[in-house]
Amino acid sequence: MSSRDVSPNLALDQLVARRRAEGAAIVHLGFGESRLPVFRPLVSRLLEGASRNAYGPVAGSADARAAVAGYFTRRRMPTDADQTVLAPGSKPLLMALQLVLPGDVLLARPSWVTYAPQARLAGKQVFGVPIPDECGGVPEPEALRETIRSARASGHNPRILILTTPDNPTGTVASPALVRELCEIAESEDLLILSDEIYRDIVHDPWRPVLSPAEVVPDRTIVLTGLSKSIALGGWRIGAARFPSGPWGERIRDEVLAVASEIWSTLAGPMQAVAEYVFAEPPEVVRRIAADTRLHGIVANAVHEIMVGAGALCRPPTGGFYVYPDFEPLRERLDWHGVTDSASLQRVLLDDFGVAVLGGHHLGDDPGALRFRAATSMLYGQTAEQREAALYAERPLSLPHIRDELDLLEEKLSVFVSSGVTKGAAVFPAGVR
Amino acid sequence: MSSRDVSPNLALDQLVARRRAEGAAIVHLGFGESRLPVFRPLVSRLLEGASRNAYGPVAGSADARAAVAGYFTRRRMPTDADQTVLAPGSKPLLMALQLVLPGDVLLARPSWVTYAPQARLAGKQVFGVPIPDECGGVPEPEALRETIRSARASGHNPRILILTTPDNPTGTVASPALVRELCEIAESEDLLILSDEIYRDIVHDPWRPVLSPAEVVPDRTIVLTGLSKSIALGGWRIGAARFPSGPWGERIRDEVLAVASEIWSTLAGPMQAVAEYVFAEPPEVVRRIAADTRLHGIVANAVHEIMVGAGALCRPPTGGFYVYPDFEPLRERLDWHGVTDSASLQRVLLDDFGVAVLGGHHLGDDPGALRFRAATSMLYGQTAEQREAALYAERPLSLPHIRDELDLLEEKLSVFVSSGVTKGAAVFPAGVR
């Protein structure tokens, strides 16, 4: 039996919950969840779906699949209902895809915590590729070419390229030009693309262009989405996939359905009623998602400012609800806390400063780097009322409960990055190190 | 990429739905689902759980785990909440267990359609063992010993014994004496037991003793349960597992949680609220499950009578909602329909006689045998009103919509088993064959 751990972000969230219950004051940036209230009309849909206690089709109800098809079609990916499959989250769909698709996996480094463990469960090798300077979620093209070359030279078979845009953990959107370049590589190297677009509707600037690989190389791209992020339904577990049209896409879909039928059967009936409603995107849903997105953008940018103010390098967030600072410029100072890599960075920030973040090593990043992911969506409040207020506030940053958390974060980081200096200055004359 | 099919019972259910939509009159005994209405108080619980849109703990909420622990404790398996894990169905829990437990799998033959495909997904070898004459869901002890011997002799490592009682597909309850004998084998051969007790609360005779292997060899038994069968919630996807207390049990639970965190994250929040309520077994839930069980018993026994009347051998059903007839005594007659094995038996019954059943080959049984599973729970009606009436009827068999289906089934089977004779008699003089 191999030794396995619970997914580190879920484990960290549970740890923070325990410490808070014991009375610890923690600025929690450690969990990639949109902590916003349930959109009320969804409750009626759940109720309407309650009578669906029969198993129903593995792929989802005809209506739910039609709604998902419409969702993709409105995003320049013309889709028939038959090309879609619903599931309890996009996570099981990604797992099923890794089980049925041939070849090893190419992954942006850093990337979401679950891609690599799933690949290992499916018996695949994972090749991490550094991300470009301007954004995350996608590999830097030249590094990707080089990784493919060397992987093949060592007898491996890299075939699956996972792209995430907007991405987790850097909170950035890849440019259409970059997506096109990666699609060209996919063509020339015969790669299949898993395009994880679960953050697709959380682009801070509504006019920023988003290009799906499925628009460029539709025959070799499978798109994943879900309702966990855009409309804050993580705990309801609703995801969907879009398969290419044509025989290859049908075959992959059928294989995924076969795996689905043996692992999870189907998305729960009441949740299918919810999916039918949300994926159809009536105006009130569009407005709610826009409100969520606005809040995510405002708070992510405020945290970005704090990180940069503390002396970190950090890509400006453009999508999702994350920032991914790099404390490399402060390496010498942080050494005085015993912070020498991302594991010690995460540990010291949590234990000594009460700031919960996810070290970059958990996301496949270089363990020696001083990087972490801060999930800014955890700052909206600790009660339902606070979160509701955050969502509909004209100026969310002026709300005391958000302002206080941001101020606390700023203060904690300021002590964190300066206390090293003080300590260091007391021991060594300036310039020695 | 290996070729995979959708789980055959789900596929058959979808086929029947399509044919019925095209106007075909089909007696549908092909799908292992309790087609009864949602218990109304569950709808309020779902609603109460609607605000749970955060991910929550992978294992389930503290309250849900406490309720599951109470459920098992009331069944002579003292259980702490920490020993339990909830999931979207028992199916993903079984999959996770197959992924983390070492060794190959020993399986009753026939058994539920999903055990073997899951074992193959986990890279395991499956060894089917014939069932005893008196019941299914468990291997015949001497055949089990022999299978273990020969598997080891051929270099395999059979370590996991899956038991199902009451069982699917034979609809029978293993006797305590038999369970004890199998537990002794598990001890002497160092097997781990996965005890699938999802039909546990559907024992037709309330006084019939049911013994869990977890009562006999608690340290080597993991128990699975769920709400799909006993309270007709297949489409809501709620399952749970009970792990042994002590270090080994904790390790297996932790490994299952690790896999869970990478495949399905957690049971949907609203469903956890439902689980908290049902597993706590308030009196109205107990009454509802008793009503379901009574109906399952009455109709299963009526179908058993029809099967025996048609000339099949069939174990009398004592639990669940299945019968598993063997048409071997009629092999010569059925040959005239082109029925020579369970695949042709299933096909001819559906295509020529409008009776949907699941051939024994799908359940791992000898493909040459003339056996199938009839899911009697599909006979309660095609509308919600009919099913509601069935559930609360004093004499369900007198309800016209059930009586008519049973009469139709009897008539179809009677023609099926006699038409061969007629056809044969027309071609050959009596006695030639």
C-alpha cells in the first residue's frame, strides 16, 4: 500500500478550522474556495429537483446536457448536448479522463494540487513545465518543447497537456496569442489538451479576451467546467465536460461514461435541476456571477498590492481569486525565521504569524522557491451576513470586516519581512551577508 | 486505450427508457433500483442543507459521521464517528478501497456488476467463486478455499473478499453460520473483507437474523452502506463506509480519504444534511423503510412464484428486491428461440417478449448458464402516483397496475417457455430431441 495524503488544500482548510475553533486568530488564505452565499434562486431549483431520486442517465439528464451545450456554444464552442457529460464536480471527470486517455501528462508548474496525484493514480508520469513570466496555468512554450523532447528521449510518452485559464494558483489569464502557440505545439507534437476552464467566468476585466484551445484545435481539446467557482457552489459538487465532436470525441466520451458508471453513477438528481438552471444562464444568474467576479477582482488586487508592498514579486491577478507571490527578493531576511523553502515559508507564516497560505511545493513548484498561493476569496467574511454584505457592497474594501483582515495581513507580512532584518542587523554588521 | 462499456445495468435502463419512449410495452425487470417516491421529510432536510455550499471535510460533517456511527452501533457494530466516511454513493468508496487495499479480489459468482470492473480499474485480478445452493452474495466456503489455493499456486495474491448480504442479484440473506465460516477462512487465509451491506435494512422477514462479518472479525472488515436501496434514494447519491477501529483501520481510512480528496472531494453539503437525518433513524424513517421493505418482499416473492411456475429453478428471495432464476431445466425448449446462453436469453426476452432482465454473464456468472437477474422493484408503477399507492397499499398485489404487470410477465414467460415446444413439435416428432 502506497502512502497517500489528503489533498493539501483540503487538509489545510481543516487545520485552520480546528485552530480557529481553539481560538487562534488566523488570516486564512489557504483554501481555493469562493466563500460567498448560495444564490437564493438555486435553492428553489434544488427543491424542484428533489423528486429526482431515480438514477437517471450516467451523462446527466437531457435538459442538463442541453444547458451545458448552450453554455459552451455561447462561448464560441458550438456544442451538441451529446458532447457533454455532467458529474459531481469536474474533479471526477478529470480523474476519468486521466484513466482513459493514453500517455503521460504535461503540467504547468505550479498548477492545481489535484492534477498530479490523479495522474499518479492513473499510473501516469507527470512532467512539470515552468510557466511564463506573464501568466500561469500554461507552460512556457519553449520549455514545453524542451520537456517533450527530453521526456521522449528518456522513453516516456507525453501526450496529455493540461491547461488552466484563468488559472489556479497565479490568478492570471493566458493571452490568446500564447494559447494559440500552445495549440500549435499540441498539433505538431500530437498532444491532447485538457482545458480546465472552471475559472472561465471569473475574468476581472470583462473586456479581456479569453481564448479556449477548443476554438483553435477543437478535435484534440476536452474542456472542463463547473459551478464551484463562478457561482460559489463548491460544496454542491456540480461539474461538466465538453468532448470534441466526431468519432474520436465520441469514443473518449463513451470511455469516460464507462468509468463514470463504475465510480460515481451520475450527478445527483437535485443537482442536475440546479445545473439545468445555471448553465442556461438566465439574466439573474449572469448578474450574480458578475457581482462575484467584481468582488474577486477587487480583493485579489488589494492582496496583490499588499504582497508587492511587502517586497514580493507577484503577477498582477487578472482572473480567479488567487495571487502567487514570490519572496525571493527577501530570501536573506527570511532566512532568519528559518524560512528557506516554500514548506518552511508556509509553516512559519501559519505557526508564527497566523497567515494560512499554500506553499508552492504543494502545487508542483520548485520546493526551494519562496512562493505560495494566497486564496483571496477567503477574505469575504466569517459569517454568512458578512459575505452577503461583501458581495453587494459598492466599495467592498471599505467594509470593516474586510478592511480589518487586509490591514491585519499587511501588518503581519510587514513584521514577517522586517523582523528578519532587525534580528539579522543585531547579529551581523550591515553588508556581511 | 482499452475498450470500456457503460455499466450494463445502467445501459439497459437507458435502452428500456428509449424503447418505451418509442412506444414499446416492456415489463422492466432490468435495473436494480428501488423505484419508490422520495420520503417527503427528506425534502425539508435537503432544503435545510442548501446553505452548505462550502466544501466541508472530505469525510463528511461531524454530525453526519456521528449519525452513521450511531447507525452501525445500533446494529451491534460499536462505532466512533472517526471510523466513518461519507461519499456520493457507496460506489466511489468501494472504488477508493480497491485502489488502496493490496492484493487481488475474491468475488461471489454471480455478484453486483461493478465490483469486477472496479477491480480491473485498480489493476487487480478477480477470482470468481460459485455461490452456495441456499443463497448468493457470498462464495461457497469449500470453493473459496480451493480458489485461494489455486490462485496462489498460479502466483496471484488474493487478499480482498467481497461479501454482499442481503445480496444482489439473488435477493437472499446469508445465514449467520455461513458468515462465520467465511470469517474463519478470512482469518486463516489473512483476507480483508469488504462487507457490502447496502441491502441490510431490506430483509423481508424482520426476525431473520443478519450477521455482519464486522461482528465476527472486526479488525479485518470494512462495511459499506448507503441510502440508495433502503429508502429509495439512488439518484441522490449518498453512501458511507465504516472502518475498523485501531491503527490498521485508521490507516485504511486515511488512504481512502486521500483518494477521495483527489476524486470527489466530499459528499455534497445538502446531501450531508439528509444523511444526518436518515442515519439517525427517527421513528418516521424507520416506519418508511419498513413499508418499503414490506413491499419489496411481497412483490419479489410474487415474481419468484411466476419464475418457478414457468419452470425455472430459483432461490426464494429473503432480502433486497431481486430474484435470480435458472432456466436450465428448460434448456432444450429454449434452444428453439436461439437461446443458448445468458446473453441470448437476455436478448430474446427483451426483443421478442418485451421482458427486460440482466443476463447472468453481466454479473460474472457462467455465460453458458441460462440465468438472469430480475429486479422486482421496477414493478411498482410507471408514475409517481402508482408508486405511492404501491408503497402504502394493504395488498399491493391487488393494485391493478401491479397485478397487470405480474399477469403480463406470467403470460409472456409462459409463451416463452412453451412456444419452443410448439415450434419444436411442428418440426420434429416428439422424442427426437
